[in-house]
Amino acid sequence: SIKKALSEFRRTHHDSWHEHREKFTEDQLVILADVLISPSYYA
């Protein structure tokens, strides 16, 4: 699934996320956060 792929990317790039993060737009970062944050967080 897309969520699994994004979670894996985030996990494997955790150490250099500050560098990778700069490659994304603000809108893309919001979408990533929406996908990666568990829905139960808002419950």
C-alpha cells in the first residue's frame, strides 16, 4: 500500500530526513503527515 511504502521511506531515511524534507513542498509535507499519522490519533 502507499501508506506502507511511505512509512518505509520515512523509516529508512530517518537519519537524513532533515535533508530530504527540503525537497518536498509544504503541500506535499502536509499530505505525507496526513498519510503517516494514524487515524486513531485524532479519535
